[in-house]
Amino acid sequence: MDDEAKIQDVLVVFIVGAIFDIIIGSFIGPTSDIDIASGFTGFSMKTLKENWYSDYRIQDNSQQSFFTIFAIFFPSVTGIQAGANISGDLKDPSTSIPKGTLLSIAITITSYVILVIVPGAVHLREASGYPNELPNNFYLNCSLRVCSEGLYHNANLMQTISLWPYLIYLGCFSATLSTALTSLIAVPKILQRMGQDNIYPFLKYLAKGYGKSNEPYRAHILAILTSSIFIFMGELNAIASFISTIYLCAYALLNLCTFHVAYFKPLGWRPSYKLYNQWLSLAGAIICLTIMILIDKTMSIVVGCMIGFLYMIAAKKKDDINWGSSKQIQQIKTIINNMYKANTVQYHVKNYAPNIMVLSGDPESRKELVSLAHLITNNNGLQMCINVNKEPLVYEEKQLLVKKGVHWLKKSGIKSLYNVLDGIHLDIGVRMMYSCGYGILKPNIILVGYKNNWFDYVDEDIQTYLNTINTANINGLATIIVRFPSTNKSDTTIENSENRKSAMNKKMQYSESEKFHNKPLISEEKEVQSEVFDCFIKIQESQFSFVKKRNNGTVDIWWLFNNGGLALIVAHIFKSCDIWKKCKFRIFGVTYDIEKLNTEKNK
């Protein structure tokens, strides 16, 4: 970088000298008859008026136009972004890049306007170049013959109007080398950064740097080989539209991204240029895209497909690499705005949406419970899984549990929110999560697992479990209790021997009390083997899965008339989904009067 900067300083001297050489030579005017015969008139308003309007002609068997000329000219103004390309090597990019870019734009526009207007004001478009035709001005007659001089035909026009022609050669070589060096320094740096980001696998090889300055030698070699291939083509105008289309597309995307950031205004968006306007960026993006299409429609489609392909590759890395893009702040603000509207939506029974709070603990350990909730809420409502820990957790432990749970939910294809609460009991956690809900997003159903082996739990655990159901009832939440076949006894029993002993003593006391006050429903020999009676939802199969389609089976719904229609709604959701739609559904009712059986059955 240091050597390249020193060389650029020398090259700039020759470039500036060549520009002044043209201006001085134009003011002096023609110094020989050969210059006059070639169409060199010196500064003349008549010449400027004749050359002011366009006169596009056929060249290389194609009609030239503003956009074909623009395609050839445009790559020469792309050097204004050189500072941004090497931003990683600047001491203060936020200050240097705006000043350097604006200054380079001003200098570039000024120099190019001068180099366009000056030749147009001092040189004719066509001339024969024969001095002997000067007396009768026949050297200007090119209507019936092909002239070899003038703005149209003379490739060495700048040397003709300059004071010292050889300085023009030095200026052209300097401008060419300056642009080439800038590209050969900036482009490898960009390729190296992209390789280090590990977005595109085929660029990973270019990530390695060498020396104290971490020079991207591998990317340098690739850039040189690519440049050499285009040079060997011999006719750069043939690929001018391809180069211009790529640059215009890049500038359009840059302007569009800038507008997107400015429109949503994240707190980190603090442009140092006070006169900036977001709509100017949008206008710039539209202009770049429009010109790109007008230059070459076919090439625009090719470049668009290439960018789409690269975007698809980069999109796969969005979860691994986080740049804090403006798309994220757009999503955040959209969510916030919609949250504010959540309380303005009026509830109606026809628009009922099941918002389920799943007391899942670690979601992976309660796969069936979480999957059942997902089956109910999928495209119907909101699901949130809660993991409540009695013991307080440090921040790192809590974040690790959250990350693990979210990863499993995403991997399993389950749409659900997930949070970890620590240092509280389950019933308090339910109250907290309900209080955090807002408007139509408040949970209206609590889904819990059935607690097996009641006698194996201490009073505190049972009380917490019952308090959870009571808390839901007090807050107007429905409760769904799901019982699955117990496959892992360690998950449903207490490991602490003292607690187990205490629980067994309570079980014996309860059994003795029942024997004394009531007639036993089962024999004493079978009492030890008895299990708690089933309730609510029970899954009969020991190896049950909510993922596989059910081609047979029966779903029984016991509808208690005084509990609303939740059971029927859940049954309807099951019946509508692809997994259970082939199952047989049966609805059972309960009557308190056998004489009214037929009446209630037909309701």
C-alpha cells in the first residue's frame, strides 16, 4: 500500500501536466497548415456550436447512441470509490472516505467536462487532413469521401491540440497505470475480506495474507490473470457494456442499501455528511438500474442472474454471520409497530386463535408435548415454550439454555417462542409470562403434561402444579393436560431418598385412612399395583410421533357441555391436519339425566 501510494503521487504529476498541456495547446491554437487541415481551429464559438449537438453514426455495424457511448465512458469514472475499497487500511475511514470521495467526484467531473468541451470547441468533427485543400476549404468536404481526420476519426486527437504531444503519451500511460494499480490493490483486498468472511466457499482460498501488512498475494495473482485475459481479447469496447452493467448494478445496490438504512434510521445510522437526503439515494438507485437496462438488456439479465445466484449463497450464511444489517432493524420496527396494534384488534369468536403457553422445560426433553402444541397452533395461533428453573442461573447458563432450545425448535421445524425463567416456581413463572402478553397475543391456553406417580412427589411440587392450574383459571386461561405413556421413570420420580421415603410414608398414611373410612374399590393385594386414573388427553401408544402420518386409529373426544368448545376446536384442528385426517373421530357427551339422553344427544 505504501509503495503504491508513492507511485500514485508520481503518476498524478504526469496526469495533471497532460491536462494543462491540452488546455494550453488549445488556447495557442494551430501552429501549422497540417494542424488546420486536420480540423484544428483553436477556440471558436462557431466550432463549439457545430459540435454541441449529437450526431451518432454507424460504427462496427451497429448504430451508436448515447447509451453505447456511455457504456464505454462509464468505467473511467469508477475510480471515485477507491477509498471505500481500501477502507480497512485507512486510519479514520468515517472521515477520510466522505471527504476523499466528494473531492474526487468534484475533480473528476471538472477534468472530464474540460476534456470534453475543450476538444469540441477547438476541433472539427471531420476534415481531410490535406494542406493543399486549404485555399478553397475543400478539406472540410467529407460528404462524398471518407475523411481520416477530425473528432470522429483521429485517435491521436489530444496530441494534435496539445502543446507538447509526448506529454500526452505520458499522461495516458499514467492514467492507465493509476487506474490499474488502484484496481489491483483494491480488488484483491475485497476478495481477501470476502474469503475471510467465509461467505462464498470458492473464495476461502484467497483469505490468507502474507507479511506484516497481511498482503493478499493469492488474490493479486487472480486479479492479474483475470485482467490479462481481458487484455488479450484486444478490443475492450466489446466488453464495455458488461463492465458498465456490473458497475451500475453495484452502485444501484449501494444506493438502495443506503436508502434502506436511512429510511428505517437505526440508532447506529449517523451520517457525517449533513446535507445527505435519503430520497437522493433512492433516485440514484433508480437511475443506475434504468441506465443499466437501456445500455444492454441482455447483459442486464445476465448480471442480475449472477447477483441472484451469489445472494442465494450468501443467504445460507445469514445465521452464521451477523453484520447488523438494515433488514434486521426493519424487522424489529415492523414487529414493534404490529405489537402496538395488537390491542386494537377486536376479539370475535369467529377469529379465535389458540395462543398456547407450553410448560415444556427443555423442549427437546418434551418433544411430544411441544409437537402437540405445534400441531394446534401451526398457522392458527402463537406458541411459546417456557422453561422454569427453581434455582437461579448465571447469565451465560441461561443464554446457553435459550440458544439450545431455539436451535432444537428450528431444527425440528417447530414455530415457537422460547424463554427460560430462573429462581422462581412454576406457578409464578406462568403468572409472569401471562403478564408479559399483550392484546391478542396474550396466551389463552396453558398446555401441561400430566403428573404421573403423584405419591412420589413432595407436597411443595404438587402444590406448585395445582397452583399453576389455578393461576391459569384465575386469569381466564384454558388448561390442556396431556398424558403420555411414561417411558422414563427417572423423569417422573424423585431421586432424593429422603423425599422418596417421606412420599411413601404419606402414601401409606393415605391408604390406611382410605381403608378406615371407605370401602376399598380394589383388593389390598392389587393396591400396590394400582395406577392413577386417566384424565384429559391421553396418548395410548408408547412410541407415539406427531411427525408421521396416521393412516388409521381412533380419536375420542369427551365433550363436557359446560366447558365451552375447546375440546371440539382441538379436535377440528386435528381432523384438518394432514397427520390425523385419516383417523376416525368420535365425540362422546355426558348427561346427568338418562331420561334426557335423546334430547341432549340431538343438540
